[in-house]
Amino acid sequence: MEPFVTDFSALPQLSEHIARWCTQFQQNLAERPVANLDTPLPPNQDLPERGAGTLAAFSAFERGLAPFLSASAGPRYLGFVTGGVTPAAMLADWIVAAIDQNVSSPGDSISSGVELQVLAWLRQLLDLPQDFAGVLTSGATAANLLGVICGRQFAGLQQGRDIAQDGIGDAAIQVFAATPHASALKALSLAGLGRASTVQIACRADSEAMDTQALAAALAASQALGKIVIASAGTVTGTDFDELRAIAALCRQHQAWLHVDGAFGLFSRLSPARHAWTDGIELADSITCDGHKWLNVPYDCGLFFTRHPQILQQACSVAAPYLDVGGDQISFMDRGIENSRRFRALPLWLSLQAYGRQGFADLVEGNCNQARQLADWIAQSDGYELLHPCQLNVVVFRPKIDSHLIKPRLQQINRSGKVFMTPGAWRGQTAIRAAFSNWRTSEQDVAIVCQVLQELSA
């Protein structure tokens, strides 16, 4: 136990030393290379027989690992949909590690109550009904899995089966989707429904949004006794929104579970000009969203809401004598995948307290304006083509070169060290995709990105 005791005695000095490094890392993000494309593996060495203590270990981290970290928390990391981390959220995450609460069951800490309060605040922030039940997850993949297993449980009940208790057996369940996110397909795999089981619904013309007439025909033609519809509130490439009110009406007519993936598009509800895009989402049976995207809290943090807490409870409840601690509050281990759960609510609690609804509304509006700024530049440039109008925070474009040269061009863009983007596809065309969701990004950052694109097209 001696090395633990020694480190604990030196904790004030160690904390100050590492906090200084973290602060400098955050302050220098804009100057760091945005991505390291030639990252080596960590040094090949055996596990030490005797440890050297935290200070020596941290020195090894500084020498061997830190130089190869990306600046994914910085203003020009435009890959995927990646939020940064606000000061309040970062400091709250330090507190989470220090207090080390396990938010699996209530009774010995205020942590479960804090998660309940945060879920209520998120419903207010996103203008969702207050009777929706919620839980914080590790991300949108876990939240999509919860939506699918709740839909699976609902579909089983339609056939007189308790799938959570007795297994899926020969239950007849069909899933309908137009442009499901890859994580939703992964959820179908994990839930035993299968990726290939999805009934592909046609999209509206020049859009990734679902054709509701095609969905109506598919639901009417289905002989399955159980049905799940996966809709999108902001598709990953075109940021297109399904007509949720019409889809919800079809789901009620055909007794189908409606799950809406709103991983980042749900935050459009913070913009008065875009709020109507998610009209009808209050009629969904379940909803996925992500905190580590536009809420800019650290990885990992996802959000799940449902109108049917009893079905979520059936799908996720866990029983064992040592877990029966009594009390009247919700046990979140009965509403999610994990039993042991990190105190994810605290960075959200501190962030929502620190910045309020208006702060996050300004963040969303600012990122949308920056995306539009880049899209406008691309539309007017000689070397690039805008493939889809910029509606929210994602820009989809391609260089005016042969398709097989686009990925090498993307590598050149990313090797500049000034920006990082990811590949995409639009209507069969190879594309480049840039997504804005970081609180630090400014118009000056967009100008730097445009300069990189201009220099590479010259």
C-alpha cells in the first residue's frame, strides 16, 4: 500500500501539477495540430513490477503519449459531430472523478436526485413533455439500443409475450427506417433483431428524410404482429428531418413503436427558426440525444427519453438481494444498460447552471451560422462543389476533381494540421463532411478552414 499512501500524501502538489498541464492543453488547443494522422502505438514495454509513482508516470505520459493527442476538443475539429468541453463541464468532470459516486441506486447519495433534476432541466431545454422518463447513457449508441429494446418489448407485448423475461423466440417483429444512423443498425444487431431485417423506406426527393407515403404503404403491407419505426430528427449527412407528426399518426394506426434518433438534430429546438422541424416529437415513444455533442460535456454522455417508463423498466430491471437498498427514488440501473454508472449528471448540472438555456441557444445558433459561412464560401468557390444546402450545422461538399482523388485530398486537408474533417457520401457521390458543434469555434476559424481549402485547390 506504500505507493498509494505516498501519492495520497503528495496529492496537493500532484493535483496542482496536472491541473496546470490540463489548463495549458485547453488554452493551447487552437495552436495544436488538429489531428495526428501518423500516430504511433504506445512504447512497447512490459508492465512494471514496481510502480514509480504518479509523478513519474505522468512524466512518461507527457513524453510518450501527449504529443500524439488530437485537438478534438478544439475549434477546428470538424469530424463526425464532436463537441468540445466547456470550462464548467471540464471542472465538473474533475469533481466526478474525485467524489467517485456510483449512480446505480439511490439511498446513500444525492447523485440520483441530481440526475433526476438534470433530466427535468433537459426536458425544459429541449421543450419536451415533463412526463417523459429519462436516463443518461454512455452515448447515442447506448440510447438507440434502449429505444430498440423498448420497441422490441412493446412489439412482444403486442403478441402476448414478455421478451425481456422469456426471450425473443419466434416473435414477428419488423423494423422500418429510411436513413438510420449506423448506431441504430448496431442496436438492431445487439438486440437480436438483425441489421438486415430493416424494411428500407424510400426517401423524399433529394433528401435523406423519410417518404411518409412509402412508410404508410410498407406498414399496411406488413404481416408482422410487432413493428418498430426508426425516424430521424437530423440525419447524419444531410441533416434532414422526418415528418414526425405524420409518422407518429401512422405508428398509432398500425400499433408501431416510434423511436426518433435526434442525436444532435434535437438541439434545433433551441433555435426559434428551426423549432418546427421537430414538430410532433412529443408523440414519439422514445428519443435519443447526445450530451457530448452540442451540450459540450466530456465524453461520454448520451440521453434517452421515453413516454413509457414501465416498458423501459421491464426491459432493463435487475434484481438481486444485495441490490435491494429500498427507498422511493428511481434506481437508474433499472432504466439503462449499466448497473455501475458514472455520475454523468454532474457536468450537465454544472453546465446548465453556468450557462443556462440562452447560452446553449447561442451556441447552436453560432455553429449553424459558421456552417452556413463555410457553405457559402464553397458554393462560390471555383475548386469545390456544395452537394446539399446547409440547413443546420453540417456542410457536405466535394472538390471538383475525379472521385478517386477525393480521399487523398481529404488526407491533404487533414495533414495541414489546421482542420480535421471526415469522409461522407451524398447521392452516390464521394464527399467530404464538416460538422460544427464546438463552443470555441469562431468565424475566424472558418476563415482559416477556407484558406486551407483554397491553397489546396490552387
